[in-house]
Amino acid sequence: MKNKAPNLKSEQEEREYWEKTDSADIVDWSKAQRVIFPNLKPSTTSISIRLPDSLLAHIKHAANKRDIPYQSLIKVWLSEKVASVFENEGRARRGITTETQRTRR
């Protein structure tokens, strides 16, 4: 039989408890069910960034061609670039360089 979680008095107490306790000793994960929270939105933070007028004009033009707001296009481009950087860093850690990739083809 599984142990029972103690009645904790504060969020801090609970945090400390779960940092030291394996939930497998208390929760029967074999009975767990997948849950979907469709109304949750990722948290976002508003930032301010200064861009040269000409760069912003190019971004707005590209966004207009795609019929999307320019801020959305900036987020897509940033996301793609960050993913690419992490992918390349992962390759570098595994010893795979651009030159290695060319020779493998």
C-alpha cells in the first residue's frame, strides 16, 4: 500500500516536502490519466526592443506579404532561429560540424 501524503500547512512546506520525497511512494502512477487543458496559454512577457526604422519597415513588408501581424512574424523568426542555434549546439557537442555533415552526404 502506498504511503499517504502529510497534511502540509503552507506552500513553502509543501515545496520542501516534494523536493525530498519521491511521488512514486505516494501516488499510484499506473492509474494516472492524461489530461488536456485547452484554455491554458503560455505565459508571455512584454519586452521593448529598438530596431532601425529600415529593419522594421522590411519586417512589416514581409509580414504584410504573409498577411500576419509583424509582431507575430518576429516571434516566429526568433523561435526558428533559437531552435536552429540549439540544434547546432547539440551537433557541436556530439562532434558533428558543418564540414562533417557535408562529407556524410
